[in-house]
Amino acid sequence: MVYKLSEHNQILIALFAIVVLCAGKLFKDYLYRGGYIEGMGVTVETDRQFRRDKADGADVIGQVTFKVTLDKGLPIGGTIVLSWTGADLTVITSTNRDHYTASPLSLSLTNPTTGNNVSNTVTFTAAAAIPAGSAITIVVKNITIKKSDSNSNTAVNLVFTITSSNTDEPNVTTTRTVKILPYVAMSNSAGGEFTKPTESTSDEIKKALDSIQGRIDDTTQSAPSYADKAQYIKMRTALTALLASTYGTVKEAGQVFESEALYEAQRTAIDFIKQEKERAASNAKTLKDDNSNKRRMAQVNTYYTKNYEANTEVMKNIIIVSVALIILAVLRKKNLIPESIGTLGVIFILTLGGIVIGKQAFDIIRRNDHDFDKYDWNFNEEELNKKKLLEQNGDPANLSEMGMGMAACYGPGCCADGTSWSREMGQCLPNVGMVTEGSASWANEILTIKFKVPSGLKIAIASPATPPDTVTITLPSTRDGTTLFTQKVARTYLTLSGASGLSISAPASSNWDGITPIVVAKTGTDAAADAVITININGMALNAAKAREISKFLTVKTSKDTNLARIEITGV
């Protein structure tokens, strides 16, 4: 017997499937988000002090151990990537993959896969989930530090970067620096190296002080307790006193300024203070980076929380609509309501639910990808504000004659000593050396420009070689390249008339595009002071279609001017 589903039952099953899928997706998002990684703590240990040996000594070989603690667990397939910079011919890291290990055993080296192929990156992949708070240890062996004759004997930094990669969430990166110290030669009066037992002892004490200070300043999860730090402080005080007594006192006052031992002690103390300062700066940078990472992860967590809450509301409304449709279908199936009312009810529920759900979905889509409380708009708000400000400041009607309030000063009363107001140009100009008066008109396909030059114009001089004075004319155009004069003509056809002793020296190319400034050079004879220069430019065509959209001001500047002078073009 084959059971045939009716149309009503098919609708009922389809709606039930929608509800199940939506609910399943919602619960999956909450139950299987993959453990968001908010940060990690990393401490660094070396098996010895990384300091170069003397020139006739031997290479130093050591290892670095990283202890990593994740705030959240690492899922199956998650990776820990260790990369570094700073290795060179004097500080060599091993190329053998066997010298890079990690624990627990579920972390295995997956890149590189075989052989001596390690360059500056290794990748460990989790074969099993690692719970939050688990201690992960990464060991880098066979780091070779060449002796001091291999380079200039300066400090070198090995910068290690540890990146924890969750398969579903953003990566978390922490950087730690291992300093390779230069060789320090402690000379006695005869010039020998480490010949005095006291000098050797003082160096060992200084190493111990470095180690103790590192434990005191440790702020990671593996830091010592307050009681242990108190003991470390007592030890540091005792060793400091011992270090002072090791250098000894100067028994003879006559040797105070001649004692090389005293000089060496002072130099060692200065080096020690310098190293402590560098270490403190490095710790401050590390703490700042950790705080920045945690703050960023907190912001990302906040974004995802609000995003999931908004999606939850959408899912709830989808479920409500689906349940309402199911109830309506059951009532109509049982003939508890007329079929016409049932149809109207379905239309009403779908319309109302579509409006509500669509509005919520559209609201989520418009949210910013980094800050869920902000929206992404279709216009650039910064550019709009800048445009409005330029329009406001460019309109003299909005300006004050005396610069009252927030308005800029406008008019003759604003000009300082040595300047005068130019109505044509709308600004204060110097009384000498500037174009102070001018006009421009367009008629019969000729652009006529007139302006006064208080200092005159000079021609070229052969000895000493002096170039001629020039006049640079820039015609109106917009940012997108639309020009007031559009016709492109060969430069030879761009000619001057009514301009005695002036010739076009640029543009140098064969064509003129309407945007490139026209440079006119003075030839023939000098122009006297306060002379009125007239330039007629031929060979241009007016862009009548765009004339209303383009500024009607050209700019003129002589080679003696410090500012541009704006002249309005009439007749366009």
C-alpha cells in the first residue's frame, strides 16, 4: 500500500523541515563555535646566556624554550606557527626539523615535512583537541652563535613570532625577542682578558643579577609568587653588595685617577645599566603588545556577540512565522476555519513576517564589519564635510569684513602693512613683486588676459647666465579632468597675439590638453615696472556644454610671485 501525501500534508512537512533547519543552525552556532581564542601567554627560557665568546674562543650552541598557554582550547586541526627573523651568518638556526619539538604529543611538526628544510618557519598541528589552559612547550635546539671575530661584535636580536591559528576564528600572534649579547673584554692594566679572579667573579655575579631581575619582572602565568619575589629581591640586594665589594676599594688616593681597574668598573656598571634599560623597554613593549592584542580580541568578541544576538532574533522570527503557518495549515486541514480565511491568514503572516524579517536582515547587512554598532553608508562623510567647508569658506557672503566670530576676515580691513586688497582676486597681495590687478575675457575664440606687474619682467641674460622671467597661466578645470577649454590643438597653433616680446615656452609636447599650464617667457626687451601685460591666446575652443559646471577663474603667476593670483574670466 502506497501512502500518497496530500497537498496540505506536503506544506506541513516542508514548514516543519524549515523550523528544524533554522533551530539546528541556531544551536550549532552556539554549541560549536570552536572555542574563541582571546589570547595566549608566552614565556621564553634559554639554557645559557646567549653571549658571543672571545675571538680565540669557540662558538656558543644553545637552545630556546617557549612555554605557551592558550586562554581557549585549540581544536583538532588548529596550528601553532613559530617563525623568526634575525638569523644570519653570525647567528645560525638549525635547518634540521628534528631540532624543533613541541609537547603535548598531540602537536606534531607538519611543515616542513622531511629533511633539512627549515628556514625560518615551522608549523605544529594539533591531532587532538588541546583543552584551554594546557601548557604547550616548544623547544628550538642547536642555535649557533659564532665567536666575536665573525662580525662587528654588536648585539643581535632573534625575534620569534608565535601564531595560534584556530580553524574557525582569527589568528592570535605574540612576539618575543631573544638578545644575542656581544663579547665583553674585561682588561687589566696589562691588557689581558679575564686574568683577574675578581673580574671573572664580577661577571658571574652580573649574570646572576640578570637572571634574578628577569624572574622579578616576570608577569606571565608562570611568574613566581609574591613570597618568592621577596626572596629574589633579598638575593639581588646581597649580590649587588657583593659585586661592589668584588671591585674593591682604591687604597691609595694617588691612584684614583690612574686606576684602569676603576675605569673598567665604571664602564661595566654603565653597560649593566644600559642592558637593564633595554630589557625594561623590551618588557614594556611586550606588555603593550599583549594589551593591544587583548583589547582587539575583546572588541572582536563584542562584535561577534552582538552579531549572533541579531541573527538569533532573525531565527526566532522565522520560527514564529513557521509555527504560525503550521497552526493555520492544521486548522484549515481539520476544517476548523474556512479555506478563504486560511488563505488570507497565510498571506497576512507571510507579508508581516517578510517585512519584519527582511528589515532585520537588511539592518544586519548594513552593519560595519568591525564595529557592529556602526553602519556603512553609501557616501563618504569625510569628503562631504570637506566639500561643504570649502564651499562655505569660498563664498564672500559668509565671511566677515572684520573677521568677527568664527568667520574668516574678508576685505581691505584685513590687509597687513605692505599689502593691498585686490577686488579682482579677492585677497590681500604684496605691494611689490606680485600681480595685483588683472582681467580676462573670452570673445571671438580669443582669450585676452591683462594684468599689472609692479616689478616688471626681465629677459634672459647671457653672462652671468640668467633665465628670462616667465608668466604661468593655469586655465579652469575640475578634478575629474573636465576643462573649460576643450579643443586639443598642436602647440604650434596655440599662438599669442597682442603680446609684445612674449613667447610660449611650454608645454613642450606637440599637443595641448586644456589642463597643462601655459608658460610664457619674456623676450625682446624688459618690461618696465607697473607695466600692464596683455596676452591674447589663440587656438582654444570653449567647452560650452560644461561651462556652467566649471569655475570661471584662471590663475596667473610670474616667476617673481610667491602666490597665485586668481582672475575671473568674463564672456563665458
